[in-house]
Amino acid sequence: MECLKLRIADPNMLRLITRFLKAGIVEAGISYDVPQGTPQGGVVSPILANIYLHYVLDVWFYSTVRKHCKGEAHMVRYADDFVCCFQYEEDARRFYTALQNRLKRFNLEIAEEKSQIIAFGRQAEAKSRAGGKKPKTFDFLGFTHYCSRSKRGKFRVKRKTSNKKYRASILRCKEWLKKHRNMPAPCIWWLIRPKLWGNYRYYGITDNTPMLYKFLYEVEKLFFKWLNRRSQRKSFDWEKFRLFLKKYPLPTPRIYVNIYDVKGRIFA
């Protein structure tokens, strides 16, 4: 509440938020108290958590941490997921220790299984390849970020759908097709298209085209499989299935976000 008081002067609004935080939750008809924090699934919980982290993390990083770094330091945060970049390893290790102490002061803790310090970037890529190893990667917001090269041979950070998110998307499509396999084939086709569009819209980012086509191929295989599980007799062979897809084509992947165009708008 102290964080909210910095921006909100209306005592009635603060009172309503306080009551929300103390209201508890109801699950399966059973009421549970929430002694601290925001209720999971609450309508304003994401907003309150974001405000809290703004003061706990963002303001602290840019007003205090960067001033004590020998080199450049940057942070990118989305909700409770964030990546910090440092020019020098010693700055990164000092920050990691300070971060744990900082979060502890505000009754928060870092997910150690998801946190690591890695060498990443142009110099790290050159050293790794010189030693015969692949440079390390990291996942952020469903994408695996990795060191690579452009067509002209210049260093470039590329992104692809993370394996974890890719497998989860395939599993969701599998379960959905299994559940709805007895619907008419054109209806299944009509309903599965938004699932492909949703995947393309989120993961349709520069350099990720191969993973989008891989996702489409796996969905096609699942579509074929569950159409043939509707009875003991096969409904399609591959030739007939291809004719079906020719009449009812699935959406093809495309890139919706060009990272380099976005970068130009941000720094313009």
C-alpha cells in the first residue's frame, strides 16, 4: 500500500484496494483467507503486482544499481519475468547477490531454478566458438534467445520458440483434436484455424519462421491422426488428406513483428 500512496491520494480508492487484498478467495465453494499478497486470479492482481515490482525492482535498478556498475547495465521486465544485461561479469554477480537481499526485504524471493548468470553477446559467442563450444542461450517470454550470424556473416541475436512452449502448444492441440475428433471435418478445420493464428501472432517474429512451419506440420499430422481415429475404418489416407487440405487450407505462417523495425521506432 505504501507504493500505491506515492501515486494515489484518494483515501476511498486506497480503502477499496485494501479491502480487495483482505477479501480472500473462493474456490470450489470454499472460502480461503489470503494473509498476504494479491489473490491469484484476481482482476487487479496483475496491475498491483506490476506496481509493486516497479518500485521494488525497476526504480531501484535504474536509480541505484546502474550507478554502482563499472560498465553498461540494462533491464527488461514483463510482469514478474525479467532479464538484466551487464557489460562486465563482476557487475552481474554483485547485482545477483544484491537482488536476493532486495527481494527478501519486500517478502519476495527469486526462482533460483529459473535464474542463471551466463556469458552472452558478441564476445561470448567468439570465445565459445574458439573453444569448440556453442554459446549459451536463455529463454524469455516463450522465446529462446541465442547467438547467431546474419546472412552477411555479422553477429546477431536471434530468437525462436522455446522447446518448452512449443511442446505445450502441440499438447494443447493434441488434446483439443482428440476431444473434438467426432465433429464434421470442415467444422474441426474452421475451429482449429484460430489456434494456428494465435501461435503465429505471438511467435511470428524475425528469424522464427522455421519453428512456425514446424508447428504447422505437427498440427497437420495430429489433424490427420485424429480424423482417422473416429472409427475402426480409416477416413483418410495421405493422398485424400492432402486433397482435403487443398480445399480447406490451414493458415500458413508469416512474420508479424520485424524486430529491427520495432527497434528503429523505439530509438527514433
